[in-house]
Amino acid sequence: MAVVIGDCVHFLVEFGGKMQKCRVSDIALTNKVGVRKKDTTHDQLLAIFEKHRAEIERIAVVKLESGHVSLLGIILTTEDLNR
């Protein structure tokens, strides 16, 4: 289940036999679909996330594989989503 906390959508992905904490910034999501952040509600952010969830989770796993993880998990940015 994904939730909006602050300026990110938080979600979990399975990696290395464990669930890993991940976040994608609201700016990355709104840039992905070409809308302005200030015009977007939490429900709309979640809808954008769900529409692109498979791709976002794949990008998160690639980032985890490359070692970009901390105790707080990973954060995906506009740069990550545009690769």
C-alpha cells in the first residue's frame, strides 16, 4: 500500500528477500505526467503513482541493486524516473 507523507509517496518493494522502504518525490510524479505540483492533491499523487507503479517499482529495484540504500530506504527523483 502506498501513502503520501510530506512531499513523497511512500511504498515498499521486495528486494533481497526483504521488504525495502522506498519513496518517490511528488515533484518526480508530477513532472512524469506534466502537471504542476501545487495543483495536485494527495489523492491525485496516489493515482499517478498507481498508474505508473510497475515502472516505479522497477526503477526502485534497479536503484537498490546499485547500492543506493540507507536506513531510511531510497528516494526516487525526477532524474530516476527520466532515465
